[in-house]
Amino acid sequence: MERFKKIVLNILKWMGISIASILFLMFIIPILFPGTISKQVKIFANQRLAGKLDYRKTHLTFFRHFPSLTVSVDDFLLKGSKPFQEDTLLAAREVSVGINLKNLIFDREVKIDEIYVTDAYGNVFVNSKGEANYNVYVSKPSQKPKDTAASGTSIKLDLIKLKNWNITYRDHSARVLVDAKGLNYTGRGGLSEDIFDLETDLDIDKLDFSLNRTYYAKQKTLHADLITRINTNALTFVLRKNELRINDLPLKFTGFLSILKDGYNLDVNAASENTTIRDMISVLPPQYLDWAKDTKIEGKSDLFFNLKGRFSEQKNLKPRLKARLMVRDGFVSNGKAPVPMNNLNMDLNVDLPSLDTNQLAIDLKNLGFDLGPKNSFRAVVKTKGLNEMQVNANVKGAVDLQILDQALGLKDIDVRGLMDTNIKANGIFSLDKKLFPKTNGYLNLKNGWLKTKYYPNPIQNINIVANIINTDGTFKSLGVKLNPFKFDFEDNPVFVNADLQNFEDVLYKVRAKGTLNVGRIYRVFAKKGFDVSGFIMADLSLNGRQSYATTGQYSKLDNKGNLILKNIKATTEFLPKSFFIKEGNFRFENEKMWFSKFLATYGKSDFALNGYLLNTINYFIERKGTLHGQFNLNSNYVLIDEFMALKNGDNSKKSIEVEYAKVENPKSSGVVIIPKNLDVSLRTNIRKVEFKGLELNHLKGQASVEKGQVYLKNTSFDIIGSKMNIDARYQDESPLTANYDVALKVLDFDVQRAYKEIDMVREMATAAKNVKGIVSIDYKLKGDFDRNMKPIYPSLEGGGIVNLRDVEVKNLKMLSAVGDNIGAKAFNNPDMKGVNIETHIKNNLIHVDKFTFRVSILRPSISGTTSFNGLLDLRVRIGILPGGLIGFPIVVTGTHEKPKIKIFSKKGQGILDAAYNRKLNKVIRQERRAEKKSKRQQRKEKEAQEEKAKNAEKQVTKDLKEK
């Protein structure tokens, strides 16, 4: 017994010593090695990270992630790689890396084998050009031989643990958005090996996924148990065991993903077999899940999914998507329903080659359900293509909507009425080729009723009798009748009768009458922001044929009636703000839609229109219709800045191009986007126009909008006290770029006022700083606007004449330098009154034709080249008596601020012009000093540059005349 006690005591003693030693080592090691670790981690970060790294405090301890020795960083912040250096890639409360203890003690090397990141926000972004912000890790050059004796920091990961992450992945090139909140991830495996298996445990509290702004998952929970074989040499991921659960729906994945230099290559299969309809419904948007909890749902479902192929934005390659959803023996019933929905069956197949909707194939082999013996619905639909769609459809059903509402147990909507439909269609639908499937069918709704929880009063007495027929598969035999479509809302009846025949040349007969409170009816459907309190009143009778208007047979038209809009708020996808139509009175008279009274505002701008539109019927009938018209436009104030596409505003329904441009260029205003479907002439009378701080007053003239371009002809306005006459053309190319032509004439222009108030004068004519007095200008230019709608100077081409009518030039550095070198102080105040200076602009160079002026008894003349960035290459001839026939040459080089003077010299130093790419709207090369060349070479280059500039001016004149 004593011996046993002794053994136990010895064991406890050695265990105590061991534990104490371990605790001592765990305490002392961080003290012994902090400099080594901190220094090497910093060196590693600086050498291996391309993004900017910042943090508040570091710790070296065993106790944060026991028993691992970890270097922990608090308040970690990592910026993205170029061109996203100012954007956050990762921010975290704590980032820790586990250190291999053996290498640290015996080799004094820092080997990182574990990573922990806690309470983090990740922002992964790929812009429209395919540039990514996550390329922050700089690998070692592969051509260098491995130095086995060298010490330093390296990564040899066996564990990655992420806790409480919010991460957003936005890929504008693929139009993909993934937003995950409450992400917890554990990855184990030999992550440092070339080929290894990664075991993953992943949980996400809320997951959103959208493609092309369509959400396929919204606020879903996700759990994943995965084993992925990763080949780091080929950057390939093979899905070996991949079990996911989205809400209650289980999914199994197989396949692979390879990351290429220009995109991805993948073949991924997903399946959810032998699940229930309830499990499938669990992936619906959150607002439908409460309904499912209180509803009895039975039946089986299967889901199959395949995504295969390459994705490369540069090579315009995209993978093929295939999916199939099957529902069998479905049963849905709410406790209060007199009859359940049963025999619910569906078999849906989707095929999307190259993710191209024009190749989309949908095969709905079966969709059907029963609501008792007299209520059933069946549909079989097969389509292929989009712009030219092959259609084979058979839809038939007779349903009491009130029974359907009760069977489904819908809480937020009350719907009633008897719906009966029977439609068969087979053939090709193509607007371009004017083809329509052979069709025979009808849709009838009797005594309809619709009420929602969002508004106390229903839409009632809804009756629709619609018939469609096509006998030969062309637009010519297509007929549509709507007789009647009527309903009552807020004690106001609305009815529409329509009979449309022969869609190759539509013969129409339409009658519409009623008053509709748009604000209230939108509240019925919980739509906000469309209007304030607006309403529409209509009393229209439209009779005629489409060709009567296009061929001028107006006497055969019988279009008449009135349409009144009041207090309507409307948006367009290319403008940041909403238009507010205070009042719009429209009168139809045969071919014309008259704007009897139209008052509207847009932000701070106001508009009053009167005139007419032509071809309005064609515009609504044809897919590519264009509205033609003539108007008088009166306004007190127009602020062009608020029309720029990327400005902030209340419009949330912008085009995807505008939305992405705004995200990628948050500090840019964009350019003004012009509608492409207008051909409208405007006689303008605007009291004040403001553009980027520049005020134009009393703008009058002829404007027109045609095919996405704006033209100004014989237009005049007052600017800084002078009257300017202008002809111009403007066209946007994207939300970020635009081009323009302009020919302008201005008399009695105050140079100093222009220099102080107009940015373009300061930037184009820096010498104006030293000029006082009055000038006249006759100039033609064409060029591009940048993403802030400012002129891109290397894009400018053109030329013209500046007349120095009554000016005073003092202390111009270039002339003063000439005077100092020849001993003539009068060059500080030369007489330039009445001098004409002709210049030509191209590729950021200004070519100055020879002009002569007076300096006391001298007759200097100047010609040569200067640039917008201030480079000089000028030839000056100082003429002396008699009459300036005798003189001597001077060359001026250097810059406007530091001119260099060579007397009795004709040899200057040329300027190599800038290179500008109009397709990319990008300056490829800035202008710079040319290498020293012979006089003959310089003369040839100068003559060639001047000839190009003069041709550019002629082309601007030609373009403006043609347009």
C-alpha cells in the first residue's frame, strides 16, 4: 500500500512538473521570440501582399486559440489590389496565424500552419472589365532556385477557421452577386501540399444569390459538409463529397472547377432527389415561408442542375446551364378550404447554352392541379430561343379563384372570380420576321374581385373576355380581341374595348374610358414611389390602320379623345431622378397627339411643352418604334448636372449598365444619356441653363433629339456678358463617355472674366491669365467627355480664329523672356490690338499659324506649336525697319512657365504629339519632347502635324453640315 502511494505521488509530482513546465514555456516562449516573430511577419506581409495592410495591435500567445501558439492582430484592415487600392478587401476584429513551434524553437523560422479570422467583413469585387480586388498575394518568382538554408516566413496551412463573417462577392463581368451574413467556416487538410483534400464545414445564417439582378436565393440558411480535392498547380477544385442544405432542402454536388488566367472552367452537377414539396418550398423567399407553416403540403419533388463549360469575358465564353424540377402527387390545403388542391404535378426542364437568353429552351412537359370535380388546370409549354422563339403550347383550365385562394390559404390577398382559358399555339414567334405561332384560344374572367391588406377597398367587377387567333403563322392573320376589359375602383368604372387585326399593318379599333387613381391602385399592390397622388382620366376612341399614318393617308384615320394626367411621378432607367408631371393634357386628332398643356419638373429643372407627337400608335405597336414630334419648350431653369447618369437621385430602377458604372465609379457623375427612340424637334426658350457652375442665359434656338443624339442649330445664349452663337452635336457612348462637335462664334468676349469663370478657358488658354480686354472667337471643335463630363483634351480636334479686338497683354513670360534677351522691355506690354490668331488642334497640340504684331518700332511674328500641358516649340521673327523686312530669328522652347530662348536660331525642339484611342476613350501616350532632329526632319514633321490639324477642322465643319 505504501509503495502504491509512493508511485501515485511520483506520478502526480512529475505530472505537476510537466504541466508547470508547459505552462512556463507557454508563458516564456512569447517573451523570448516576440521580436523574431513580429519582424518576420511584417517582412512577410510587405513582401507577399500587394494591398495596403493596417492593424491596431499585435499579440503573441498560446491562450487565444489554445493550444496553438498564435500571432494575433486586432482591428485588421487589408485594402484591395490595383485598381482598388482605396477599397476595403477585408476588415476583421481579429486575425490570428498559428506558428509551428518546432520550427520556431529549433530553426528560428516562422512557419504559419493555421489561420483564424473572427468578426470579419469581406468585400470581393470584380469590375466590368474583369479586374479583381483580391489579387493581393504576391507569390515567389518561380525561376529562382530554392534556398534551403535561408530562414524566413512561409505558409504551410493545415487549418483555416473563420468565425462570424459577413462577405459580399460582386462580379460585374459575370453579373453575379453573392451576399453571405453570419458565415462560419472550418477548413482542414494539408493546404500547403500541391494536391490535397480540404474538409470543409460551412454554415451561413443568411445567403443571397442573384444573376443578372434576378434573385435565385434570398435570405437562405445554408449548411455544407464538403470534401474538395484541390490541385494548387492547376488551380483545380474537384468536388468529392459535397452535401449542402439550403433551408430544409438537401443538395448533393459533384464535379470540378478550374481557375484560368482569363476566367473559369467548370462542370458542376447538383441534385436533390426524393425530397418533399415542403422541403422545396423552404427555398422560396422569406415572405412565403410563414404561409407554408400554416398550410398542409404533401408530395414528392426532385431537382437536378448542371453548369458546364468555360467562362471568359475576354473571349466571350460562358458555360451551359441545365436544370430540371419535378413535382409528383402534390397536395395543398388550408384548414378553412372547402376543397384542397390535389394532383399537383410538374415537370420543368430548362436549357441555357452559353448563359445566352436568346438560346433559352424551356420544356414544361406538364403542369396541372385539381380543385374538385369542376375546377382543374393543365398546361404543356415548350419554347426554344427568345428573339426568334419556337413555341408549342397547350393551356386549358377552369378555376374558381375563390376556391384556389382558400385552398392555398393566402393571407395577404383576397381574390375571387371564375377564370376559364383554353389556348393552343404552335409555331415561331419573331418580331423581326413578323411570324406568330398558329394560335386559337381565349381567356375569360367573370365577376373578378381583388383586395389586399395594403388598401381597404377592392378592385371589383373585373371582367375580361380576350380572344386570340392566328391561322397561318404570320402577323397578317393574327387577331386579338379584348371585348370587354372592365373593372371598378373607388366608385370609378374603367373599361377598354379593343379589336386588333393583321399585325403586319395593324387595323385597330380601341375604345377606352374611365378615371384611375394611380396612387391608390399602386397601394393595392404595395408599390411605393411611383407617384404621389396622381390620377389618369381617359376618354379615347382610336380607329385606323397603322400604314395610314406612315403613308400620309391621315384622312382615313379616326383618332380622337382626351387623356389627362395629374401629379404623376415617373422614372426612366437612364436618369437618376424622377420626372414629376404636374399636369398633362393630351388631345388626339387623327395622326397627332397634341400636348395642349404639359407642365413638369425634374429636380430643380422645370419644363413647359406644347406641340404634338406623330406616329404614337406605331410607337406602341412596333418594338422598334420611334416617336416623332415638334414642340415649343419653355423653361425658367435647367440644371444639366442633375441629368448625368451617375448622380444621386430617387430612382432605384436604373439600367444594369448605369448601376454597375455607379458602383465602379462612385465619385463620378457620368454623362447625360439620350433616349434612342426619339426624333423630336424643339424650339427652345430657356431663361437660364447651368452646367458645372457655368451659367448660360436666354438660350434660344432650334434643338432636336434624333437617334440618341442632340443637335443645336442656330442657337444663341448669353455667357459672361457676351452673346454666343452655336451649332453643336452631342452623343453618349456609355454611362461614362460621350462625344460632341461644336462650332461657335462669340463677339466682344471679356478675356479676364472668361479666364476667371470658365474652367475650359483656364485649361486651354493659360496665357489668357496675362491678357485683359475684348476678343472675338470663331472656332470649331470635336472631342470626347470623360466620366465626369469634362473635356478630354487629347481628344480635341479642330481649329479657328481668335481676334484680339481690344486687348492689353502684360508680363506674358514667353514674350518677356524674348524681350529680356534682346534688350527690349516693350515686349512686356506689346500692341496686339486687331491681331488675328489662327490655330489648329489635334492630339493635345495647338499649332499656331504665323501672326504679326507691334512692339514699339519692332514687328515680331510668331508661329509654331504649343501643347495643353505647356510645352513650347515656337518660331519668332523680330522684324525691324524698314517695315519689318529685315529681321532675325528666335526659337522659344521650354514651357509657358520656364521658356528657353535661342537668338539667331531656327532650330527648335519639336513636340511628339499625344496618342488617343477613341474606342477606349483613353490617352495611350502623353505628348513629350521629340528627339533632336535635323531642320529638314523637323520641318516635315511640323508640316504633317499642321496638315492633320487643319484636316480635323475641315472634318468638324463637314460633319456639322451633314448632321
